[in-house]
Amino acid sequence: MNKFLISKFDSYFRNSCDSASLMELENYIEEHKLKYSCIDNYRPVQALQCADNPDHAACNKCTYL
């Protein structure tokens, strides 16, 4: 199971993989001995937001330098 946490651009409410709000889900996954990963603001998924808002600063940063 993969969890991708994507924050809305300019949103006041932001979660991360370490957020307390995800602890219940994480505990459930571990109790059922499932493998999982969690990625904050996974760039390929975030690109979908950039398709709607290509001029936003988060869409114009280079992450390869």
C-alpha cells in the first residue's frame, strides 16, 4: 500500500506522513501486517495540480539541482 499525501497549493491545512491524524490508519496497516510507504508531496502526483495551475511557484521549482 502506498500513501501519497499531497497538500493543496496555498492551503492552511497541511498534513505529512508523520501527522497524528494518520496514526490510526498506520496502526491498522501494521496490525494487519501489510507493507506500506508514505510519500509527502510526491512530485508526479503534484504535477496534476500544476496542470490546473501551471504558473504557481510550486510548479516552477527545479528539484534536480
